[in-house]
Amino acid sequence: MLHRFRTLFYLPTKNEQWLALICTATLLAGIWTAYAFQTKEINELAQQEAVHRAENSVRSFEDYVVANLNLIDNELRFVSTYAQENGGARAIALIEERRLFVGLFGTLAVVDSEGNGKSVGEGGIVPVFIGDRQHFVEARDQPDERLVIGRPVVSRTRDRWVIPFVRAVHHRDGHFGGAISAAVQPELFSRFFDRSALGPNGSLTLVATNDQMILARGPAGPQPAGQNIAASALWKALEQAPQGVYWQRALVDGVFRVYAYHRLENYPLVVAAGVALEDIAAQGADLRRNLFFAAMGTSMVVLLVLAGWIAQQSMRRKLRQSHGQLEVAVERRTRDLRVMHRAFEQSPNMVIITDGEGRIAFVNAAFTALSGYASADVLGRTPAVLASGTTSPQTYAALWKAITAGGEWSGELIDRRRDGSMFWVYSMISPVFDDDGTITHYVAIQQDITERKETEIAMAEAHHQAEAGNRAKSELLANMSHELRTPLNAIIGFADMMKQEMFGPHGNAKYRDYANDIFVSGQHLLGLINDILDVSAIEAGKLTLHEEAVDLAEVLTASIRLIAPVAEKGELTVVEAVSPLPKFYGDERRLKQIILNLLSNSVKFTPRGGTVRVAAEHCGQDGILITVADTGIGIDADGLTKAMQPFGQVDSQLQRKYEGTGLGLPLTKSLIELHDGSLSIDSCPGIGTTVTVRFPHSRVVAG
């Protein structure tokens, strides 16, 4: 009974109290060190992600800029050649007749050797003088006919910023005869920002390298075209490499960003994409906040445990006058030592205790199980027995510097087992002091993190492969856009000229037929490429609608007029039943693409003598209903499922009766869904097909 009474009021010694405080401080230090490490890692990963995002965006922006520059250069070269051979007046007539040029550039001017001439734009043909413009002088004085990209100027005809592109026209004797000048709005390049993933405060910039001046900048807003940025860090970076990354507070808006830049190979330009530091900081904010609260909560638990322990000791001090204190103290101390020994021995983590010289004095069972060394194998030796040779000497130097100075150290190490295999540990090492403050021992607690590290390495590799795949897809689409559409536009344009015999009649009528075949085939191939790129853009979420109030009835009527010649050739009857419709909020070009795709399918799959009926009506709160019905060959349920898949062909034989890419219906369905609508198809083989498009009432423009 007396023994139990003495044990109840056992009071730990002062050294034990100090050890508890040290362990508590070690735990708190470990908690906040882990928090600081994880926070730093989150910030570093966010910065790395920002750099990757900027690099991916600048590559896409470069491809977009180069594709447009090549298109501009090709069109100016064509007009320049035509003006050289036929004169400026004929060139102006050609531009006015082929509104494609005006739609691409905004305005296109033909001037003589003094800079006087005429400009064709949306407002028609107006006189123009550019003899005092820097870009005209440069085109006039250069020995060849290469493309000149001028400084941004305010247009004299439309009072807005434009980027001039000029090609000289020389007489057959080589003398300067004038120039072809295109005035391109900076928005042609800056609107690419809407497709990028640079964040709300990101930027895209197109800069001329010869005079260090901004040509265009995204996002949309007041354009800083013509602003000189000679003080930018971009130029110092360009001295080191034609492409790379730099950090800078922007001269235009004062936002601090990381920029990726590329110098263009064939033009005196450089493109830059920037991700804002404040957007980077926003990434991972929730995770950092959760980590902080977790660290704070854990620290509070540790402090509460310590406070409870202190309170418990305070109560026990009031009973120090109890009998048998010495016997109880000895017995409790022995029991506590056993508990502590069992705690170390049964811990799932490796525990290593060394003396002040770093020689191992104790290891637990987890050490033996994980390292393969028995306790007798390592007692008296240093922890260097686990050294793998992979951890850097600087890490070990920092470790010993910290703990010999009385501090704690934590970090990741790569150890080697007795059988030679490697394993990762997260190690926390603390010194143990005596009453005089002298270090007597070191305690290392090591957690096996091999599985986590292997997972991190595998995830990093998978992320790298995914980025490589995405980059390859982006490069493929960019190459298709640049390498296929640009030469196809030239082929179609020249075939059209040959078909119309613009330079005189052909010697043989067959050539006119061949030119028409080239023109039709080129148009077909260009439509295929556009469909593939549209489907890819929709899948990537990059297709942007240019929405406005649209006369949907006029779109339907215009589409029926376009398809009418094909229907007449097939001896089909097209019935139009379009009720009065309100204005519709949408993308007019995409709406016409939807209707034409549906009409083309109906005409293609309806035999001679059949009927195609187009109807549209406003159904109040139920929105707008459009139906395209035919008396064609129809399709069964399995065929319809296949037809709704990209590149799906109901008839997959090489020599099938009906041609097509299998993109029409999937692309049409995606464009309808982008307008918040739905598509349904009711078809029966041998009877016909009815396609129903329903747009919601929210798309109807009030009034």
C-alpha cells in the first residue's frame, strides 16, 4: 500500500523536465521547418509552372505571328508582282474586286515613286500620300524588294493605330516605281491573348528589334503601339540567347512578371509572353493556408500537452512532503525509462542516438528492419555506415554545422542498406544537453519516404511526358495552319485567276477546266483543314465565338442561296419555311457554318427528285427551333452513333459512294453547343432524315 502511495506522487527530476521542453521545442521546430519547406516547395512549383506556361504561350504566339506575317508577305508579293506587270491602276481594281485583301489588312494602298496613290479600305477607294513615312523611305532606298515592317503610326484615313507593311515595286529596268503598303491593325496580333492561358494579369507583346518599339500587345485595351521599350531587360536577355526567360516589372503597366521570349528567324521581331507574379502568388494560396492552419493546430496540441504536463507536475509538487518520496521516485523513474525505451524500440521510424562524438549508442528495431544492420553491427560506429555516396557533401556539412552549434536539422537523405540497396529517409536530428548546457548526445529520427519519393519521381516523369505530348500536338496544329493553309490560299487564288483568264485566254479550253478542278479541289482541301483545326480548337477549349446581334432569318436565307446551285444540279427541291425571327445573339460566321453543314448533308444524301425542307420559328420561352428535313437515304441507329464521332464514316470502304471527312456532324454539334443549343437527329433508312436545332430563349435579343 505504501509502495502504491509513493508511486502515485512521484515527481520527475529537473533534467527530465528540461528534456521534455527540449523534445517539445524539437517537435515545434520540426513542425514549422516542415511547414517552411513545404511552403517554399509550393512557391517554387508555382514559379516553375509560370515559366512553363509562359514558354508554351510564347511558342504558340510565335507560330500565330509567323503564320500571319507569311500570309501578309505572300499577299503583298502577289499584289506587287501584279502591279509591276499590269500597272497601279489595274492593281487597285484587283484589290477592290477581291475584297479578301481589304478584309485581311484593313486598308491596302498602291502608291507611285513619290508616295502618292490610292488606298482601298472599308470606306472604299481614297487618295493617300505616304511619301514622308519612314516605312516608304526604307522600302524605296533598300536594294531589294523584301518586306519592310514599319513603326506603328496613326492612319491618316481612319485615325487609329496601324502597323505598316510595305513591298517595293520596281520597273523592268530595275528603277523604283512605287510600293504596295498594307495597314494592319495591332489587334490582329494582340487578340491572340484571349486564346492564351497566361492568367488575368498576363501579357503578350510583339516588339520590333531594330528600333525597340512595341508593335502590338495583349490583353485588349488601349494599345501601347509605338512605345519605345529600350530600357527593358529584354534586350540584355537577347544578347545572351535568341530565346529564354527573364523577370521584370513591365514598362507599360508596372506589373511584375516572368517573361519567355523568342526572336523570330525571318523577321526583325521578337515575341514575349508574361505571367504576373501576383497570379503566381495566387496559385497554391489555399494549400499554403491549409498548411499554416495544420502547423498551427499541431503546435497548439503540442503546447497543450506540455501545458497539461506542467500543470500535472505543479500538482505533484504540492505533494512532495508525502512519505516514501525517494522509493517512489526511483521506482517511477525506472518505469519511465522502460516506457521511453519501449517507445523508441517500438517506434515505426528509425531512431539513432549517438554520443557527443557522433558514435552510435542506441538503435531501435525499426533501424534493424529497414537498414539490415543488427544493433551489434553499428554500436560504436558513426552513422556514416549508412552513407550511400549519393547525398552531397554540402548537405552533410550543413547538417553537422547546425547540430554542433546547438540547433536542429531536418532534411532528406539517401541511405544505403547492408545489402547495398538505396532508400530515402526524412531525418530530424537534435542535440541533447546536460545541466551545464554541454551537448552529450544527438537524437536522429528518420522516416522511410522511399515510396513517396518514387511516386514523386514517377509523377514528374509522367508530367514531363504529358507536356511533351501537348507540345507536340500544339506544334502539329501550328504547322498544319502555317504549312497547309498558306500555300493552299495561294493555289486557290492563282487557280481562280487562271479560271477567269485574267491575263488572257488559254490556248486550249481544257486548261480552263483543269484550273477549275484545281480551284474546287483546293477549296475542298482548305475546308477539310479548317474543319480539323476547328475540331481541335473546340476539344482544347480554345475556340472563341465573336458574338453580336445577328439576323438569323437572313443567315438561313443566305445559306439556302449558297446551296441552291448544288440542289439544282441534283434536281432537288429546296422548300423554305422561315417564320419572322427576332435578333439572335451569336457568331454569324459560325451560325452560317452550322446551317450550311446541315444543308450540305441533306443535299448530298438525297437522291435526284427529292426534297429538302428548311423551317425556323420562334417558340417563345422555348427559344428558336430550326429543322432541316430531307427525303434522302436515311441512316440507322448504329450508323448515326458512328456519324456523330469525329472522323466517323458510316461507309468506311475506300470506294464509298458518298465522300466526306466525318467531321461535319461532330463539328456542327460542338458549334451548336457553344451557342448553348442542342442537336437531335431523327432518321429512318430509305425514308429520310430530320435534323432539329434548338437554341435557348436566353440567346434572343430583346426588342
